[in-house]
Amino acid sequence: QLQLQESGPGLVKPSETLSLTCTVSGGSISSSSYYWGWIRQPPGKGLEWIGSIYYSGSTYYNPSLKSRVTISVGTSKNQFSLKLSSVTAADTAVYYCARGGIQLHNWFDPWGQGTLVTVSS
Amino acid sequence: SYELTQPPSVSVSPGQTASITCSGDKLGGKYACWYQQKPGQSPVLVIFQDNKRPSGIPERFSGSNSGNTATLTISGTQAMDEADYYCQAWDSSTAVFGGGTKLTVL
């Protein structure tokens, strides 16, 4: 059964870079031809797609975040990562990683449990 | 940018049918999917490609998509279905989520 687990600092200072890793178990990122995504949810608010990456490394980002986002895949550790630069309090959210489909325009399933990242000095 | 609009809240009595709508320009020409999120939990996919149910999702969950509106229908709603529901679709190469609907089972 495929499982995803987010990890990274729970507190980031304003103007710094948020870095998170998603570790995939029960399946291989490099051999499964899937897209992998990051989605976030500010406290008490709705879901926002951050971006997706194909197992080969092709990336797609939310235009509203594109200038600050980098998603990369580390196949040797069955992980993919998120970096969000120049963070502000508005970036405080629960960050989820999820598997996309074999095509970009597919659904996200399953999701990780999420990790809360707070931006504060 | 593309937007998906959902009603903030829907109420239903146990055993009745709940319908949650998701509106977007020419949404019927795209695939819509739906997620259920209970408090403190991660979203769970309940409908994909407009009307398909993942394994393990009860048959009482169904979906449709036509024109500018996608609809999630829950037949014979149970107390356990009380949750937030989000629609999602793709516009070009951007994934878009609706604002979410809180389903209350009274």
C-alpha cells in the first residue's frame, strides 16, 4: 500500500526558505511513471495546489507561487522535495504531499498526513 | 485565473440525499474530482473523472459533470459523511480547487 510522509521544520522565519521532503513507501517514484504533488492548506481555509513533478523531473507550478517554488525529485531515496523561498506569514499552512496520476491532469491519491509549517520570527 | 465555486455549507438529514455543486467556466469540458476531508485528517479522494469511485468508497457517493457545473451526490447520507468536500479540476497545466463545502448531517 502506497504511503507518503512529509517531513521538515515546523517553524520558519519570515524571508527564509521553507524546505520539506516527502518520503514515499510501498512504491517507487522512479519506476512508476506518476506525477507527484504538493498541496497546502492554511489553518481554517481551503486547499491550494503548489505544484507537481513527474518522476523524470518535469515540473509544473501554480502561477501564483511559481517565482518562489522549486520541486525536485530524489529517486535514490524515493523522495521528492519542496522549497518555497521568501516566506511570509501568509505561507503558514499544513503542507501535504500526494501522488498524482500517470497524466498531469489527474487526481491526487493518496495524500500524506500533512505537516504544519508556521512562519514566524 | 480559473476559479471553481462551491457553496460554503450544505445541510442534510440522515438518510436523505445531499448534493454539493462546483461551478466553473465550461467545467463540463474538463474532468472533475472530489475529496472528502474530516477534521484533523488529510483529504481522501471520493470521486475521480467526474463519476468514478475509487475502491473502498461507498456506492452512495456519485458524481456528474455537465455544462458549467459538477455535482457530488451522497445518497442515504450517514452521520459519518459529515465533512468538508472539495472539488478539483485542471485548467491548462494548473490544478484548481474549489473553496470547499461543509456538509452538516443534522
